[in-house]
Amino acid sequence: MNIPNRIQIDDLSAMEVADIASLPVEQLTALQSEIAERLTITKLMKDRFDSALECRFSLPAREGRAALGKDTGTVRFNEGLAQVVADLPKKVAWDQSQLSQLVERMKAEGDDPAEYVDITIKVSERKYASWPSHIRSAFESARTVRVGKASYQLSLNDEVQS
């Protein structure tokens, strides 16, 4: 699509948000499409680059952690003129069914589980919507609805694109 006097992505950083918002919808649509394409390409490049860093530095990082007697966490080492900070975060997952059983056992034995575990109860919005009204109304005072960030996807009508 040929748009006269089309703003380029690189021009956006010098523009005020209000000026960008006032651009013709055809330009906004083209910019949104180009930004999405650049973002996809950038994500692919980042993944490839991160893989290269993993290939190059995973062994010295693993050796550094082993020397400290740990499997995860952050280690620092020098490579040429650079210091490399290699982080391998620990991700722990707990079996919710087993935790529930253990909490119930603690209660039965007279212990207060709140001293040992954080207990969170969640309600799926889909389940909430399907509840009978008398159950839903009992839970309404415990429910707060917040909005997320709005998003907009632009596309030109077929007759405009021709």
C-alpha cells in the first residue's frame, strides 16, 4: 500500500503521543503492521542470540555453580575483557492436591497451617460466570474486577486497500 508522506517507525520516537494518535488511520494501520513484523523479527534474533550465549557460556557457568556447590543461581566469571553474569533461576512448583492434603492433616493435628504456608483461593472467571445466581451473589462481595491494558488491532477495509 502506497501512503503519501508516510511516517516511518523510526520517526515515532521524536513524535508526541498526541501527534501519533492524530495520524490518518491508514498510516496507523501500516505502522502497527510494520511494528508487529519488526517485533517478531527482533524476538527471533533475541532467541538466536540467547542460544548463542548459552552455547558459549553454559559450561563455565555450570562449572562456576559447581565450585560454589549449587545447581542454580547467579555466578560471575571473566571472559576476555568482559565480566559474564550467568543466572539460572530456580523455578519451584508445588503439587496443589498434595499441599491441600498436608494442610488438612496439619489442621487435624492442631497446627496452624498459616504459620507454614500461604493459602490462596482462586476462582476462575469462567466457573464464576456459570454458577447459579444464589452462589454467585454470595461471593460477589469478595470479587473485585480490574481492567487490563486496552489493545487495538487495525486493518483496512477491503475497498480501501484496493
